[in-house]
Amino acid sequence: MEDYYIALDTGGTKTDAVLFDESGHILSRLLRQGGGPMDIGIPSAGDNTVSVIRELSEKIPGKRRPASVYCSVAGSDYYPGQMDAYVRPRTEAGYLKIWDDGECIITGTLGRQDGGGMIAGTGSCLFVRREERYRRIGGWGYLLDSNGSGYTIGRAALYAVMREADGRGEKTVLTELIGERMGGKPHENIPAIYGGGRRYIASFAGCVFQGRRLGDSVSCRIFDWAVDKLAELTIAGAASFEDEFPIALNGGIFRTFPELAEGLREKASPKARLIQATVPPLFGAAVEALWNLKIPEPAGFKERFMAEYED
């Protein structure tokens, strides 16, 4: 009797999850709002995870339980065992693992080998894997650190716009670009900014890249600052390796704005070999769901999974 698996990836913006079989065939996919425990707390993040697992489990032929479930939930490693304790009694699975997003980012591109996985999406972080031991570098939550992320880039852009409005800062095209996207003058829309929170602020990161292409000096400085902060992560990560090591780059900012990765290549540690991921973090979560049961990635799994995922 064929087994079925569930992979789930929750970041700051969305939850992406699939039900699939060992060949890589996707039976069902769900998209939900994101938010890890640092954003919305254990009960809300746990309820979101439970809801997705239950809904996908109901689609398994014969109403059987999934053989393995792997949940990548951003920020869950700050709450050791708490997400697991919340989710496990509310779901049924032959094997369940809940971890942060670092493992699946590395595995999706590098397989089970040692190396790093850097994410630049709503948040940012570098995870390093060496002999199955993991190290987090950066990504201490948006209140303390997620430099180079969509949130910090968007926040820097808004700060520059507010400074111009006050007469404290230089003129910047960001005022016009953000105003167009916001549908009004940024300094007159403070309630919308605070009401929208981290995801809303991150949505303005693209204005910095657009401003840079237009030659705006403020946008160029924000871009350079973001690159410097991401480069710091690679330099710290290099301490875990004697020689060259690979880093998979993933997340919405890297995917949408490849110039960020190009800038990072110039300033990263000389030991870091940067690889732009061609698969979403969810693919790595699917591979880890198989690995939970010590099943190596089958031949043709990636090709079939990605073809059906992108349909």
C-alpha cells in the first residue's frame, strides 16, 4: 500500500504545503497566511499548522494517516519542543518533525551535504549544517535583527521618506515610488503602516531596487547596506569550515531581485560559494519528510515534484 507525505513551509508572509507520494507526485497543495510563533504566538502558529495538516490528510486515499510530516516553521527553534507539543496531539502522522526553515533551505539545493542556507525574504538568516549539527547566524527576529531582509530594506526606505518629509533628509525618488504603491503620501499614512505591520513594510523593499536602477543615491546606500549585512553572515559562517563551502540562497528577495545576490558575491567570504536556489524551501521540506523515514530522494523525484508544483 502506497505511503503519502506532507511537507509544510511557513514563513513571515505565507504557509505553503503539499501532500505527495514517494515518486514526487503532488496530490494536493494549500496556500495559507504565514506567521511563525515569534510573529503570532505558539497557539496561533500551531493552529495554522494543525489546520493545514488535517486538511491535507483528508485527501489521502483511503483516509489513512500520512507516513511522515515535515513542518518548516520560521522561528520555531526559539521555542524548543513547544510547537511539537502543541501540534502532535492534535494531528495524526506516522512521523512528525517541526523545525525552523534552515534545514529545508540547505537540503533543497545541496541535498544532505554540509553547507549553508541563507534566506532573504520577509526576514533573513544564515543556517549552517556541519555533520548534522546546525548553527543559526543572524535572524534574531525583526525587533533585534533581520538585516538585509525585505522588512529591514522596506523599513529603511520608509525612514528615508519620512526624513525627507521632515526636511531632515535628502530628496529621494522613494517618496514617489512608495506613494504610488501606497496610494497616498507616506507621511500621511502612518496608521496604515503600523496597521499593516512587518509584512506590509516588507512590501516596499522593491521600491529600493527600483530606485537604485533609477540612480537614486538613497536607494543605492540602502542596497549597499543590505549587501554588507548579508555578507557579514557569510563571514561568520565561514568559521565553521576549513575550506570552501556552499551556501544556497533562497527567499523572495533573492528570487525577485537577483542583483542582491550579485552584490553579495562581491562582498561575501572568499570561502563561500553562493548558489542561487532554483527550488522553493518547500521542496527541501518534502525531501526532509522522506528523510524522516531514512528514505533517500528517489530518482526523478525533483523533476516530477517541481513540474507539478509549478503547474
